[in-house]
Amino acid sequence: MTAHAHKKLYIKTWGCQMNSYDSYRMIDILTPLGYKISDNPEDADMIILNTCHIREKATDKVFSDLGRLRPLKERKEEAGGKMLIAVAGCVAQAEGDLILKRAPYVDLVFGPQTYHELPEMIINASKKRIVNTEFPIESKFDLLPNENTNQGVSAFVSIQEGCDRFCTFCVVPYTRGSEYSRNVNDIIEESKKLVDQGAIEITLLGQNVNAFHGDGLNGKAWGLGKLIQEVSKIEGLERIRYTTSHPRDMDDELIETHSLEKLMPFLHLPVQSGSDKILKAMNRKHTRDLYFETIKKLRKVRANLAFSSDFIIGFPGETDKDFEDTMDMVRQVEFASCYSFKFSARPGTPAANIQNIVHESIATERLMRLQKLINEQQRNFNTKSIGLTLPVLFDRKGKKSGQIVGRSPFNQSVYVNGNEQLINNLVNVKITEGFDNSLTGEIIVK
Ligand code: SAH
Ligand code: SF4
Ligand code: F3S
């Protein structure tokens, strides 16, 4: 190896979009140290698994992946090389030392709030294994490099982290820590850089993004609505999205901001359940009616606003009646898409101790019924797009040759036959077919 040879870095990312953002920022930190991203773990110099702790399944996957990486590391070391294996993200934060016990070949364990210390951690890892799951007083955002990895045509910017809501089922307040908002100036600067690098769409991220209350340009605290209005002034930026919101934190200014053209007419607003009793047991701090009310207000400002949500099925104590309330809510709102999960008891969260467990087979049956309804609604929503002309932001090639894929304003995946040169552009597409999870269409030739 010459002194200038770069080191191979492989990162695998699970979980929410904030983890994707964090992975980009880890690249920003490691690039000056000579690391270059690779899409293959084999003979990598450093492997980072950026993990998710939200449900038990997500966590299990990490350990099965580690098991597969072990022989790669052994092989490299037998040949006289070195491979650092790091576990980052929310499993790292939650499990800490336990990861080293279960997988002693792991070199580094660090949480979402300490990855800015990576250069130091890498040096120390040559002497001993590192576990770094502090919540430092300083914010990583003030210490991360000013350079941004090019995220392409659609980019993420974390604006808020952590959560103070403590829903009883959720690990996020423990893995990400308490709520923190970045200041508006930094967010604007970072967004401008991403737009200069080619971003046309920016998604503002936070675990509870509409709790945002960062220092504004006038020195006063700004809410998310004001921030979006400021971001929308960036020239060359055509599309803004934000995720994930809590229904209780949809204030009037944010609702009004949905009249902005650049703010896309699609909102992910997780409700979790349609039963007031279950919402209470979840500590969601909102009722079913507040959710309906909020949707109504939003639709008044933007008539074509499409919604998506998350649901947890089989929360302890959920009766048939509670479940029917959820089904009823879905019917009333008519979602464009939804995610639904069976309740997963997470160690350390209050809901893990609630008795009244819903039998697995009942939860499975309910989940299947809900997913059938959701699929119908998705298909309805998608077939309603047939005949419309929608601007599509193309960001990748499809699986079939000659096919390119992009997103509609409503976040639908749109597949067309088209020239690869259209990738990274906003192009008008006439929609010809609608399915459960996608649309097909034809490029409108000007
Ligand atoms: N911050 C977001 C949610 C983050 S987690 C919010 O407030 O809505 C993403 C989704 O995972 C949640 O909306 C919830 O539906 C699901 N989820 C979280 N904890 C879960 C658990 N213990 N079991 C099953 N699903 C869970
Ligand atoms: Fe978790 Fe979201 Fe509830 Fe916060 S608001 S505790 S992130 S589900
Ligand atoms: Fe998962 Fe952590 Fe995001 S638990 S959903 S990666 S905040």
C-alpha cells in the first residue's frame, strides 16, 4: 500500500431517515482521514453498522449481520490486514457494553450523539475496544465538519433530534436523548450547500420534527413553519418535505405554511391508534378527535394534501372495539399510504410492563385486516392519479432496462421508460397506471 492509498469504508444503515443523515455525516468526518465509501464490506478497512432499536426484529438483524462480518475480519487479519468493525446508532446507544459481550470482535460502539468524536475513537481503538454512549453537553452539530457529502438530487437535513414525548412504547427518548433544535442559520447554510451540490428536494428531519424551536435569524425562537418559509427562499430548491411529526405539535403557523407551493402536498402524520383509550395508554397526549380536527384544518389550507400514518396493532389492552376504532379512523381519513406494525415490547419502556398482552394470533389477524384496508386505500389513491400530469423528480434507474424511477409530489414512486439523462431532473409525466405501491407513466415531450 502506498501512503496515498485510500482506506475502504463500508456503512450499512437501518432505521429512520435520521440514521441515513447520520451515515452521510460519518462520511463527512471520515473523508479527511482518507476513508472512501465502498458498497462492499469485503476487505473494508472500516465497517460501520448504523443500527435501529425501534422493534425487536430491527435489533436482531444487527447481530445476524455481525455474525456474517466476523469471518471477513478474520480473513483480513490472517492476511496481515486490519478491519475495524463499529456498531453505531440506536442499538449501540441502548445496548452499549452488551454488544461487546455478544460480539467480542466488535471494535467500536458509539451512539447517535457521539459520532463527531470518530477520529479520536479510531485512534484509541487500536489500543482497546471503545464504548461511547455518552450524551455530551456540546452538540455534535457544532462540531461536525463544514463539508457536506453530496447527497444527490434529494437530500436530508436533520434540524431537530431526540424526543421529550415519551410515548410508552417507544425507545427514541432513551436512544436519542432529549429534544434539541439546531439554529436556523446553520440549517439554511447546510441546505444551501446541498442545493449548490445539486439537491432539488430537501427533507427536514427530526424524531419529532414539528417540535422544532431553534434560534431564528432574528434571535428569537422559530417554529417549523417559519423555518420552512425561510428554507423555501433558497434559489434552485423546488421541493420541501418534513418528517416525522407529532399530531400534538401541529401549530397554526405550520398548518398555514402548507399553502406554500414548494412544500409538497404529502404529510406523514403518525397517529398509532384510533382508540382514545389506547392513545391514552400510549401517552400520546392527543385524542382521536384532535387528529381529525388537525387533518381538517390542513385540508382547508391545501385541499389536495395527502396523508400517511403509522399504526401499532396489538398494544397491551387493545380490545376488538379499540381495533375497530382504528379501522374506522382509517376509513374516515383515507390515507395515501401507511405503515403498520405489531406492538413490540421494548426493554426499559413503560409499555413493556403493561400486563393485558394481546395474544399473538389476534394481533396478527388484526394487522392483516388493517393492512388489507390500507392497501385498498393506497391503490385507490394511486389509481386516482391516472390521467393526471405530475412533476416527477427522477433519482434512480429502475430494475428493468430503460426504466427510470422518481417521486411524485405525493411521494408516490413513478416508473417510466426514459432516457437515463433525465435522472436528477424534475420532469412532467402523464400517469397511465396505478398499483398498490407505485405508478407508471409516460414522459411528456415538450
Ligand atoms: N417519531 C415518530 C415515530 C418514530 S418510530 C412519531 O412520533 O410518530 C416509527 C414508528 O415505529 C412509530 O410511528 C411507531 O408506529 C413504530 N413503533 C415505535 N415503537 C414501536 C414498538 N415498540 N412496537 C411497534 N412499533 C413501534
Ligand atoms: Fe417515540 Fe415519536 Fe412518541 Fe417521541 S413522539 S416518544 S419519537 S413515538
Ligand atoms: Fe430506529 Fe433510532 Fe430511528 S431506533 S427509528 S434509528 S431514532
